[in-house]
Amino acid sequence: MPIAPFRPYSLVSLLLRLSAGALLYVGLLFAAEAQPADPLGRFEDLTQRVLTTRERLPHNSVNDLAQTPDGHLWLATWEGVARYNGREFRVFGRETVPELDDVAMRTLHIDEAGVLWVGGVRGDVLRYDRGEWTRLDSVGGFVNALLHDRQGRLWVGQESLGLMRIDPDGQRTIYGRQQGLAGDSVFALAQDADGEIWVGTSGGLGRVMGDRVVSQLLKEGTREPAVLGVSLDRSGRLLLAADRGAFRARSLRGEDGFDLVHPELAREIVYRILEDAAGTLWIGLSINGLARLQGGQLERFSTDEGLPSARVLSILLDAEGALWTATNGGLMRMGPAAFSNLSTAQGLSDNFVRAVLPVSNGDVWVGTGRGLNLWRQGALRPKSQDDPLARLSVLSLAEDSRGDLLVGTFDRGVLRVRDGAIIDQIDSSRGLPANQVRSLLSDSRGRLWIGTIGGLARLAPGDKAAQALPPGPAGGFVIGLGEDAKGSLWIGTPQGLDRLRPEAGAVIEAGAELPGGARSLFAVRPDEAGTALWLSSDRGLLHLQIDTGKVGLIGPAQGLPIEKVFFAQDDGAGHLWLSSNRGAIRIRRDEARAVLRGQMARLQADVFDEGHGMASAQCNTGFPASALGPEGALWIATSAGIATIPAKRLGVQSTQTLPTSLEDVTAEGQALPLDRAAELPAGTARIEFSVAGLGFVMPERVHYRYRLEGFDSDWVERGRLHVVEYTNLAAGAYRLRAQAAYMGSPWTSEEASFEFVILPHPWERTWVQIALLLCASAAVALLYRLRVSALRRRAVGLERAVARKTAELRQTAEQLLSADAEKSRLLVQLRQQAEAFERQAREDALTGLANRRAFDEITAREFLRARRTRTPLCLALLDIDHFKRVNDSFSHSAGDTVICRVARLMEQQCREMDVLCRWGGEEFALLLPHTGIDDAERVCERLRLAFAEQNFDELALGLNITVSIGLCADTGLADHHALLSHADSALYAAKRGGRNRVVRADALNEFAALGAGSLEASP
């Protein structure tokens, strides 16, 4: 079959597409200013995505990769050719190309016109252009390599059969050993800038010169390595992948010989080698995974780092700057990410980070759930396990006027750290209301404000003990602290906002009323001028103007993707970064103020998560939960370490484009050709379009919009809906236009379009309609004359009948309205009764807590969620000790009072996420989601001590109430019934052990061995 000639206009189109591709989104919603290409960062900082047969890849062994100018990724596998659009694979096999002898495909090639060439194991050679497949006459053997040169000739490298050239007129020429070919098997083909054809064979490298092949030696005096891959570097020199190393030509044509690119590769079998725009060499190895040569340093990436298999068959750099690695175990994409991460892999003591604080000497302190860490001069400073700082559970950090570090802990109060050593401790023995310190603030007067779960305390310079302040109107559980420009202290709590004026001494007054039902304030942050506050809350971001007291809300209705935000950090580049449970949210500060002034209805919010390189999208509460670190980089505390983003990326605007491809068009279920307009028969009732935005960074964030010209007056945004259907369209001409974009990016991509015409029915044609109109007009005129006289005769009778019927209908309508009103009243009563019954069925009448039925449903649901998300879950059963004596001695009314007091105390001591239940009688149940057994034990101990400290003198002098608690974690349990059973066993062990104690289910054996009678109450 003749080969199609080279089309110059297709080359222009290709260059334009590649130029547009260079502007594509690289790593996240950023597009850097024009600058020299940067290499991909550390392997651990790259985003990774593995695709296997689980994601519908037709076969895990991917033999070759290619990307067509339209943006599609193509894969040659043993089960056919696959095309990937970032969302799904479309497989081309014998069903779609029936002429194929076999579906096993070995090699791919994109020529300069953007045409795809495919070679198979049985000699199949196929050409794919503009949606159509063409099969050439078989070349007779296993095809290893294809090349369509600038003269329109097709070169076919085969296993054991040498090299074949197919001219545009279909003539075939064979190059074998007699023509100078060094080996019978051809593995690779390439054309250099001068149009020379280079051939990698089992016997070495050759160059085609007319009707002969001239060998090019790689090594003197030794067996020539088999050349498995040939490519060109940035300067046009040859890069060779061989069975004994990787080589680079010393000159453009290799006349001066070749050098090993790195001595460590001298004995490696190298399949593929390519150079990226930054000069980095990417090397695919036969048995040792992927290698990267950058600045003379060789790095390796294999299965331990996430590669699906250590046997690399092909590598490709796509238009978005990401590297695709094809292995015999699946396909992997590694792309640049905006965020880098610090975790235990880099020496962090724990991945659960609550606070991060840059200090005046350039250091950064990182507080985690298990230790305080120091970042100095670009590296974490390791600490021994014996260091007291390595064992802290840190909740908050601050630096005082002397440069000392202040550490708010979970259970040890505030520690003062100087030169890496603890020099002082301020806890409940020195005036703190509680030892759990959620926030710290060193104010403009040098005073230290300490926010604890028990209230606010102040430590003035020179004081030995802290002064506890009485709780304000919003309660004594202090989460956030902030100081404004006038020196007023603002206090955020789970119940709202309080204020302490500098002239008011220790009197705390109620702050502003919060809009939108906001209550929990996680952080209080002054704006850049100190005249307003940014308040992070459970209903969004609040803005308080201090002078006027006006509070504005920015929530989901104003463009935020989530209600609850934990911390707001100004990046100095015009943005606020909000920490949340779904990642870091970036908003423009000027847009936020425009929304607050009513000048904009909604702002644009960019959400960053794991797809942008963050190790976890769960940002944590703490103080401060994010900060600007050295060189202006943003540091964010997450549940999987610290996520950092350099300053140069903070304020760069999103300008990336995204190729849009029309994948399929069907009319009445029948596929239509995509390369030409369609003419559809009359009566076509349904036409469907499938579109793909060809972005591989985050395909799940690709959004679409459509406009059907001839039907839609404007664009219609459809979110992530990539399939659009139109039904019952009128006859006429239409043109579908579709665009794709990453969420938050402008609609600047090239459109995909499709034109079609729906033919009219015969009666819809103009001349038929005119004829029918004339006939109808004549008939109407005749009928009109006949009917006028009859109508006149009946007019009088009809008027009488209408008057009579009107009176009857009016009476009937009044009766119906009365009946309808009565029915509405009955429905309201029934609904109110049903709601009351439902409440009674799920709520304990005495305490208002969930009853046993409701708690059992919640426990079952949370148990399954914990297993699915692999998060810890604990359950505690609590029993009031000797409760029968209260009823017997003081009456059942007193017992009811005790039960209600216990319920209220549990509500005060527990978190929002915890679930409380009156289990029955004097027993209560407490479910602790996202909580490990050690943290849960501390919660239970706090409850036990709180009950023991309660005063019940109003019932009887000297009456004390204690509780016994059984605690169990979900580790290794079959279902939530087992969780309840183990907690119950632990409770009975606590009661047998003397009561007023907490017993863990996993410690029952130890508890029994020690002897229940000898145990003391937990400290």
C-alpha cells in the first residue's frame, strides 16, 4: 500500500500545538514566568500516579509510549493499542481494526505530521490519522521500531529480519548484512537534524547511506553493544541505550566517537534514554528501574519508591512536563508538584504536625504530636529519643521578646526553650487553669498570654506565676488569640469571640456577634494593618472591622469550597491561604475584601491537595498552623507532615490551557465519523457527545462547558460532566462547541467542535407547508360560513348555561377550599407528631443524649468508616460507681440529678466529633473517632478526674461521685459488636478492680495478672 506523502501544513499545526503545550499546567494551578527550564525536583516531591489493569489498562506490560499533538497518550500493549485521555483508556484491537492478525503491539511512532504509526508482533503496520485506521500490507515479521522520515518513507525495524524501507509509491527495500547492517535484529530508529537515518541493531549502531548501512563503532576492540534505543539530545547529538550502558555522541554525527554517560551504567542493560529541556537524562533500565542523571549525579527510582516494576520498557516526557514510565508491571506518571513535604522520611519526629513557627534567627520550629523539631539552614536537626523535646506533644508555639521559644503542650503546660534546652515550665502548679495549652501570644508589652482548655492566663515579665483570668461570655476553652493595633486582646473559643481591652484590666467582655451561625473560632489573625481581624471559623472566614464592630462572612455562598477553615495566612503576595480538612485554599485578598464590601458576589478559590504534591489534604489546627518560613516560603501543618511551597510560586497566576478532544459522537446509538460534518435523517431524537480535557496532572479536576449553536444562546457550564446529550432537536443546522479547563483556570483552551444537520420531515419542508396552508385556509373559510349561523343561534342558550354553571362552580370551589384548609391542618399535626415520635425513639428523655438505639447505629457506621479510611477508633463505657446507694439514700430524684450532671460534664469535656450516649441506667457510652488508644485513655482519665472533683453538696454534704471506665480500640476486631463487648469487659474489670479507674481492653491480661484488688486509681 502506498505511503501517504508528508503534509507541510500538518507540521505547522504540530508546531503550534507543541507551542501551546509548552504553556500547559505544570504541577498545579501555576504557570511560571518565562525562564530557563527547571529540572524535576526530588523524586519524593514529585506527584506519582500508577495505572494498571485495575484502572482498565488493557495489559500491565506497556511496550511503548507516544503522545500525539492533540494531547492523547498512546500505549502499545500485548492486548492492543490503548489511547488515554486522563480519564479512561480506549483500546483498539481486532474489534475496531478487524484486519489485524494479532493484538500484540510492540512499537509506536509519531511522525512530523502528527500521524501515529503502530507496529505489531506479526508484521502488522498501522497508520492512524484523524480518527481513521489504515493497515499496510504485512511486513512479515516482528516489528521493533518504526520511523516515517521527512521524505515520506517508512522505515521498519524487525526482529531477525533486518531493516525495511517502504517508499511513498509502495516499493520495498530490504537492508540486511549484505547491505552492511551490523545485526539481524533492528531495535531502534532515529532521524537527526540533517535527515540522516540511524539504526540501532543487535550488532551495534549503523547509519543509512543510500542503499547501504555504515557501522558506527561505540567501543574499540570489544564486542559492539547491542543498541536498544536511539534518541537526540538538546544539541542534536545521538543518545544511545545499549545492552552495556548508555552513550552520548561527542559530535553531531558521532564521527568523534561516543562516551558513556556514567560509569555506573557500564554493565547495565539500558532500554531507553532521553534528555529533557533542562538537560537531565532519563534512563530506563532492564532490571533496575529508572535512573536520572543530573549534574553528574546518578539517582535511581525503582519499586521501593513506587515504580510498578523494575523493568522499564519505555519513557516519555509529556506536554505538561511530566515523565511517563512504561514497565512490564504497569504505567507510572511522575510530575512536578508545587509543594514539597517534610515528614518522618526526612527526619521529622512525627507526621502529625500541629504548629510551625519561624523565629527571628532564621530557624523554623515544628511541633508535632510526638516531639519538637528544629529546621536550620535547610535541614532538620535530628534529636535523640532521650532529649525531652523529642517526647513533647506540641499544640502551640510562640517566640517572646527575648528570643526564647515558648512551647504549648498537650499535658505539660508551657515550656520555655533556650538554645535547644528547656529552662522553665509554667503549668497548673504555677497558675495555669489547665495544662493543655492551645494557643500562645507574646503581646506588644512583652506579656505572655496563654490559652488553655480551662481558660486564659497572663504571665507578665518578671512574674514567677501566671495569673488566671475569669472566663468571658464565650467560655473558658481558649483556642485562638490575637492582638490588634490598639493592644486589645481577642480570644477565640468554641462558643464565639471575646475581647480584653488594655484599659479594662482583667475584665473580659463579649466580642462581636458572628454571622452565618459561626461559633467555633480556631484562629484570630490581625490583617496587615492591624485594624481588622481574620477569624477562622466553622462557617468560613470571618472579617471583623475593629473600629465599627462589623463582621463579614466568606463561606461557600461567597465561593469557598468548604465551610470549616482552621487558619488564615497572608503570603505577602496578595493572597490568603486557608487551612482546612480538604487541603490548602488560596484566595486573593483584594477579592475577599470586594466580596465583603458587596462589590463581588463570589470570589475565586483555588484548592490544593494531594494532587499538587501535599502529602495530605488534612491540615491541622494548632497555633500557628501555617507560616511564612525562610525565603518567604509557605509552611503548612498537615496530618502527614509539613507541606511547603516556595515564595516564587505563591502569587503566580493561573494561565494554563488544556487541549479539548471530541472523543465520540453517537446519533440514536450509532457512532458518527469525527472528521466530517454529519447529515442526520429526519426524526433523529437523540445525539450524544463525549469530550475529554487532555490533562493528566489532575484529570479529576477537569471541568467542561458546552454551547450548541442553533440551540444554546450562550455557554453552559456542566462541571465534571464530560458527556452531553441533546434530545428532540428541531430540524436544522447545528454546531457543538466544547471547552475543557482545570477547575479555577480560565476558559482559554482550543475548542473542540462538531457540525451536523438534522433533515426535516416532508411535512416540514417549506413548499409542502405552503400548499397545506392554502388548502387549510379554503376549508376554514367554508366551515366558517357554515358555522357562523349555527353559532348565532346557540349563543343565547350558551350564555344562560354558562351563567348557571358558573354559579354552581363557584359554590363547589368554596367547598373545596374549605376542605383543603382542613386537610392542611391535619397534615401539619401528623408531621409534628411523627417528628416527636422520631425524637423519642432516638433520644434519652432524661439527659437529652443519644439513646442506645441511636448510638448503636452511629457506632456501626463509624466502625466501617474507620476501617475504610484506616483511622483509629475507640469506645469507652462509663459506669457511675455505687449509684444504687444514691437512689436508696437520697431518692430517685437525686439520682436523676446526678445522671444529668454527669451527662453535662461529659459534654463539656468531650470534643465536637465525639459521640455521647446514655447506655442505660447509670451507664454511659463515649465513641472517640480519629483517636488512638493512648489519646483516648488520656481523655478518659480527664473525665474520671473531672467527675471525682465534682461537688454534689446541694444533694448531700460530702457526697462524691466517681466513675469506672472501660476502654477499647477497634484494632483487630471483627465488627462494632466486638468493640462494645471488649469495652464492656474492660468496664467490669475496672469495677472489679476497685472502681474509680480506667481499664483498657488491651491491658486486661496484665490487669488480671496484677490482681484487681491491688490496683490504684490511674493518675
